[in-house]
Amino acid sequence: MRKHLLAAALLASLAGCQNSDAPSSPSATTEQAGQSQADAQFAELSKKALDTWMQLSPVSATQIGDHRYDAELDDLSAAGQQKGLEASKALLAELDRIDTSKLGRENQVDAAILRNQLQSDIWGNETLQSWQWDPQVYTGLAGSAIYGLMAREFAPLPERLKSATARIEKIPQIFAAARANLDPARVPKIHAETVAKQNRGILSLVETFIVPNIGQLEAADQERLKAAIATLTTAVEEQQTWLDKTLVPNAKGEFRIGAEKYDQKLKFSLNSSLSRAEIGERARAELTRVRKDMYGIAQVVLKDKPGAPEMPADPTDEQQQKAIEAALELAYADKPARDKVVDDAKAALDQSTEFVRTHDLVTLPDAPVDIILMPEFQRGVAVAYCDSPGPLDKNLKTFYAVSPIPEDWNDKQVDSFLREYNSRMIHLLSIHEGTPGHYLEGWHSGKFPSTLRAVLRSGLFAEGWAVYTERMMQEQGYLDSDPLFHLVQLKFYLRTIANAILDQGVHVDNWSREQAMQLMTHDAFQQESEAAGKWVRAQLTSAQLPTYFVGAQEHFDTRKAVQDKLGADFKLKAYHDQILSYGAPPVRFARQLMLDQPIE
């Protein structure tokens, strides 16, 4: 996964002001001579939209790399929400006054992306209303306010500490807004309980990133920071009391958002050509196909093995299940030592990078990715993530963060984790997060000149590309075409497929926990602990889990369409370089650009 705060997640709370000191942000086409009047109008609107968002969502601005407002926080009050709504409506009205048919093709794409974002913001404010029932809105902002300042060295440490001081002083306002805005009758119990467990995490962020560095400040600034931390500590405890005594006991809301809201949110979130029904149909068909392919591999790797299960040509579900599970045990047996996960991930990244270079699959970045130990407070959920700089933060490093296994885990926990993240899975993670996945895609996409597109970059494109590369590398013979690597790659892909099915099942089809666990542990061969965590995630979020599957499907579809068009002239490297050259718009727009189709 990409470990960054997507700008789109915070845009619903933006208010409408402009600042003449805004960074310029022309789209690619408008930089060319002889631009049309429509292109010029759109360039101005893009600039206005970006500056509005940056000024009035300071936390998002920091993540994106606009550091003018690093000492400020978003206004999550009801008045702030109203200002954000008015701003979105005003920007949309301006966009409506531009004849987008007269725009250059790249600007047509950006206009479509902007329209989708503004419509999503308006719908989110007026209809979904997460700020009235989801306490994660508030805890997420509070944590990101600190983490975004301290995780990356975009400015000298004392300067960032001063900004952090100002934000720490203001974080109690976020808690006050939560208490004022949230209606316990609408808050789902799972959301209330989760946030109650997370609330004190803001103090661990302060302890991790802030406290060890207080000595970097002048004496007066040190005293101000210490006072701010003391005030925050009190505010966190007051918030904890409210969460435990008021919100959790009275949380009566429904976590399922229902078909109507789900379909609309899915449309905005994915900006895809695929509907919920099409996604579900494809995912179920892929589930069947992939399990069949895994059974075929099991027949090969288990042949003549002592104690191998029965593997007829036309197996029952039970026979298929036992054979695949037995084959996976061969992969699970090859796992890193408890203290070698990080070393193995580094070696795997080197190997995947060299494979891409040797086989000339895509242009490699000219700047290395730094492999780092995952910050302690983020460990224990996944073994790795890719942390890219914000689009406006130039010349900063990309981190491939790898987690050692927590020292306090018992042998059972360690075994479950390492079965899932076995040696071949470590290779897949280095492909997905590093090369040729997120890191490589981020480097290519960052070269596109549209700031608007960079800020509103498509998670569908990024996550879909990372999943696409897993299959692509296997198809190209990575690890000497090892059948167990292929098996693990398919199992990892099953997780992607299951995510899409699960999301619909939970929010539209009213699935029980038992139905969800059956899909994940039986159909997709996930470990019990991983599946249990995913069940919680499916309750806490909606329309995000399908991103990986839908993005991958659209990437596969696009490559096939280009192959069909070019025939013998198709070159894989040229295709990869071109698809990555568009700055990560929703995949359907990249396809339309590549095939010279109308932008729609």
C-alpha cells in the first residue's frame, strides 16, 4: 500500500478562500504556446481550487508539500463544514462555465477529475455526512497533523517543531468539534470502540517524534512546546472519558451504508467505468479462475509427494481446497527467521530491481529508494509499505518501510505472521511496494507537470498498477518461473479479489462475520488473524477495498486493448513507460489518452 494521506480524503472539510501567494499550478496543456481561451480559464480555475484546498485544509497541504500553513489545522466545526460546502459549489459553478470540449486532451482529463472531486465533496457533505457519525474523521486528522510534519525532513527540525507546537496547541479544538458534531445515535459501535482504543495514540506520536527533539529548540520555544504537550495530555484524557462514558455506551448507528450510498460513493471513489454489479461479477469469476489455476499448480508441486491429497482432474470443492492448502504449506515452510524479515526484504528489492533491469521491462528511476525500519507505532499490521513524498515536496526521498516483528509477540503470533509473509511473499511485497510497483510508479507519475493531477492522483491507478506488476513479473519468469512463487502470487491476488467481494457483501448484502470469514479464510486462504483484521476494516471503511481489484482489472484491460491495436508492434517496456507518463489519473483516462479515444 501507499503510506500517504490522500488529499481527497480531507477535501470535504475545506473552506473557500484564496491567497495570492499560491503556488502556480498550470496543467500540462496550458503550458504550451497558443493555448485556447478555455485552457487559460481552466488553468486559473485549477490554481484557485488548489489554493482553496491548501489554505483551508492545512493538514492535507502539509502532506501534499505546500508548507505555508504548517502551523494551522482544518476547521472541523459545523461552520467550517458549511464553508467547505460553499467553496465546492462555487468551484463547480466556475467549472460549469468552461466549455470543456474546447480544452486540450490533458486538460479535459484534469477537468473530469476536478469535477468528480467537487461533486464527491458536495455529496459527502450533504448526503454521506461522515463528520456527523464517524469519529475516525477527527482522530485521523489529529494524528496526521503531527505525523505529516515530523515524518519527513522537508525543513530544518526546529522549524518543524515550532509548527508542531502550534498544531499541538490547536488539537483540543478537534476534540471539541468531535463532541459537538457527532451524534451518538448515528455512530456505529465499531467506530466508537475503535476510536476509543486509538485516542491515546496521538500522545505516542508526540512521545515518538516530538519529545526526544525538544532540546533542538531555544529555551522559550521549549517551554511553549512543553506547555502545549501538557495541555494536549489533559485534553486527550478528557476526550477519553467522553469516548468511554458517552460515545461508546450510546453508539447505536449502522456501520453498513446501504446500496444507494455505496453505489454513489463507489462511483466517486473509483472514478471507474465499472459498476458495482460488474465489479462483483468480475471478482467472483476471477475467484473461480484463480482457484482453478492454483489447483493446477498444486497438482504439479505435490506430484509424487508422500501423503499428498487426492487430486482428480475434476475435483470437488473439498478436494480442491485440500490440495491447494497442502501446496501452500510447501510455501509457508520457507519463511524468514524472526529477526531476518528486514534483511530479506532488502535482498528481495535488489533482486526485483535487477530483474526489471535485465529484462528491460520499464525505465527504472534514477534515484534510489531508501529502505527504512518502519516507525514503531505503525508496526504489526503489515510487513511493508511505500512512503512517497507529497507531490509538491521536490527532491525528497521515497521510503520503503519494512517492519521487524514486534518483540512482545509470542511464538503463535510470529508463526501466523510469517506463514502469511513467507519468503516468496516477501518478494511479492518488494515488487508491490518497491520495484516495479509503488516506488517506480510514483517516480514516473511525479514527472507529469499538472499539479492538479498530482494532488488528486488516483489511488485506483496506483494500487491497480502495484497489483498488475505482481502478475506481470510472474509472467516474465521472476524467480526462474518457480511454481510456488506463482502459487503465492495467486494467493496474494486472491486477497485483492476478496477485498472487492467483501466490501459489497458487508455494505450492500448485509453479510455476517461468518460469511466474511468464510470468504477470506476458506476461499482466499487467508490466516485467521489477518481475516479478522480485514473484517474490522470492512466495517470501518467503504468503497476503498475494491480499489486494488478494480485498478488491476483496468490495467489488464488497457494493456490488452493496446496489444490488440498494435499487434506485432507492441513492446512491453514502451507500453509501461507510456501508461506511467500520464501522472496517475484514473486508469480509464490513461486508456483513452493512449488509444486516442474521446475523454469521457
